[in-house]
Amino acid sequence: MQSEFVSINGNEFFVRLWGEASKPKLMLLHGFPEYGGAWEELAAYLRDDFYCIAPDLRGFGQSCKPRGVANYRMSLIVQDVIGLMAHYSPKQPIHLLAHDWGAAAAYVVASAVPQMISDLIVLNGVHPIPFQTELAKGGAQAAASQYINWLRRDDSVGILAADDFEKLISLLRQNMDSDWFDEEKINAYKTEWSREYCLEAMVNWYKASPLKVPPVGQVLNSDEMVVLDARKMRISMPHLIIWGVDDTALLPVCRNGIGELADNVKIVELEGADHWLHHRQPQKIADEIGYFIGNN
């Protein structure tokens, strides 16, 4: 692995690189509470065929951490990703792979600049329209997402950091198989979380989001949430969703309606995998990615 800092729109981003720059370019966008190094296991299986580009996104790891919730609006994150893609692949469309919050950004990017992306691959991540629709029902997904409202509390950062990040580690595990999160991995994550303003910046993604999570059992009306224009959020390039079926944070119902928002979507479900599928089944995921890209 190599790494470097790059300046995008006046902000510094730390980027990890695997493979040869002459290979097809694959950008990998991580989620919460991870960082670019979270792709290490998967990149080991992809680096022979792709030039893997994994930035620490705004507010994470060693990348820029501007102060204030407003600096974590999705519009700014999208401009970061567009700038990173233009920097690493200025002449050709790029393969875009994303997970969790990275996937939320990737969906907006893909709908905004489809000419820059050859295909979109999402690992346990959701398009904002079906996700908000499902949350608004106040059912199982709203119950699974109550942690979002907790993270938005004024005191959440202090609680997450207390007792050597005990609460944050518990949130990451969230009743899922965390054998992959061994002592070495935990220490690496703690190093990233300990960076100045990192926890505040990470949590600001949630605070800046217009996403509405109602109390369980309460239904939201359309005038109580942001309604996105499906025509502007359409995914036109080939789209692969790889889904760990044991995810307790994002439920399969969040994918309902994705076929109406994507021109060409394929869904692969992985048994024995959950939200952290890229850690638990990296070789299987790499095989699916290679097959998908090779046949488009």
C-alpha cells in the first residue's frame, strides 16, 4: 500500500492506494465509524486487477475536519468525491465502490455526474429515497435506526469517547459478528478516532443530514421530511448491490423500490455476512465485483 495527501477544493484528503496506477481505477468510499484503511482486506483481493483508491472522507481519519455541523452537508461531501474522482481519473469514468455512509454519498454522486462513473457497487448501503420512505413508516427500520437520533444528541461525542471508546465500539458491533474486530484492528481504529476533532466531525455527518427518524410506532407525513425528486436521483449506470443478510443496522426493506430508481441493478445477497461484510467475506465480494465489472 502507498498513501498520499491530495488537495481537493482547498481541503486536504489522505488517500490509500493499492495496485498499479495503470490498472482500471476503483474508488472506495468507507462508512461510519471507519476510515480508508477499512478497505485493507478487500483491497488485497482487488489490487491485482484494479488501482484501488481509498480516501479518508471529510471528517474521518487524517483528512480535513472543518469545524461546524454545516461543513458536513451532503452537498459538500459530494463535491469532495467528485473532486477526488477527477483528480485520479481525469479522462475516463471510474468504478465506484461504497459502503454505509459512503454509499449514501455515492448514490448522490452517481445521480449528479453519471458521466464520471462507469458502474456503481454498493455494500450494505442505501439510496436515500427508499431509506427515508422506510424510516417514515415508524417500523422495524426506524427501530434499528434510533441510534441516529442518539448520535445527534449534544452529549453523544463525550459518551462515545468515554472509557477508551467503549460506547463507540459497542455501537460498531451492534449485536453482529465482530470476530474481525480483533485487538490489532481495535487499536488501529482508536488511533484514528483519537485524532483532533475526529469524533465531532464523524458525528456531524448525522447532525447535518436532513434524514428524519421518527420514534418507533410513529408515522411521518410527507410534509415532515425532505422529499427528494426521484428523477434527479436516478442511477443510470450498471449498479451492483452486495448485501450481508445478517445486518441489524440496515434491513433489506431499505432496498424496496431501488429497481424503480436504477436502470440496471443486480442484487447479490451473502449468507453469513452482516453490515461488516467487507471484513468478513472480502474474497467473495472481490469475486462478485470482478464478475460484475467484467460483464458490463
